[in-house]
Amino acid sequence: MKKNLICAVCAAAAMFISTVASSQMTYGGRLGLNLANISGDYGDSEAPGMLTSFYVGGVLNYELSDKLSLAPELNFSVKGATSNFETSFTILDITTSTKTDVKSSMSYLEIPVNVGFKFSDALSVKAGPYVGLLMGAKTTGTSETTVAGVTTSTDIDDDSKEGLAGTDFGINVGLAYAMESGFGVEARFSQGLSNIYDIDGMDDTFSNRVISVGVFYLLGN
């Protein structure tokens, strides 16, 4: 039984490789805008705001049939969020307040593998998993503290990856419109399925969430 199962898997893999190898291939680049955020349970705390960033990468597109395609990609994508919060307390009629504005960004080298379905020669829907390797992280912003009416400002600039998971994986789905010239436009939604933080004792899960809009150019038609 086990031997038959292994043979069936190998046969299916061989058929898939043969189909991909014999299919028409196009290749090119993609570039666009990320509207990134971090999803999770924030309880009574204010949820973070969107971070405007970018992605750039390359794609191989295999036409498996008139309707189906397989498109592995290699992308550099910046994700993260923005946070704004204030605290205030009064002791002996002296009020101390703090206002902090922070932008947190994480840079990933990502490999999505999308399956595409064509509605027409130009319009297609794509969906599939992705896995990302954390390349860097940066937190910037300012913190203003006011005590008895006197305000001091402190700059925040930290590029440590401490407390962040080294990998990220999730799923994405999107639409693409390709023109005969090879140029095209695309829109995509990505939702992480893993926790972006790696902190001992942390039970809550916070994941990357990104809306992307961009352009691409394919060669080899």
C-alpha cells in the first residue's frame, strides 16, 4: 500500500513537471505600492494604522492551458504598520503627558507561488501561498513628553530584528490585467497566517496584512 502511494505521488509529480516543462513561459518584473498593516486582537487598545511602502520583484509565468497558469515569484516587500498613542497622569497637580508616533517596517524576501485562472485573454485572477524571509526591520518616529507645560522631544530610530520571527507565510489573492504589449496592472490582497513576533510567553498572534497595487511587464510572448 505504501509502495503504491509513493509510486502514485511520483507519477503525479512527473506529470506535473512534464506539463510545466512543455508549457509556454513568460517572465518579467513587477513593481508597486503596499498598504500594509498588522492584524490581531488588540483588545481595548487602538489598532495600528496603515504603512505606505513598496514591493519589487520578478515573476515566471507558465501557461498550463488556455485558462490555467502557474506563476512563482521572487519579491522584496516592505510590510509593517504605524502607531500613535498618548498617555497622561497627574501627581501633586503636575500633569505629565506623552505622545508617541511610530512607524514600524519589516523587509521580506518573499516567494509566492500563484495559480492563475483567465476570464479572458487580458483579465485573470491569481491566488496561492507565499513564504517570506525577514531581511531587516526598522522603527522610526518621535516621542514628545510634556511636564508642567514644558515639552521635550525624543527621536526613535531602531533597526533591531529582536522579537521578530525570522519567517512569514500566508496566502494572497488578486486580479491582473495584461495588455498585448506585455504591460499590465495588478491588485492583490495578502494575509499572513503566522505570528510575526517571536517573544517568549506571548500567546496572541499578530500577522501581516497587505493590499498591493502595481504594474508588471512580461516578456516571451
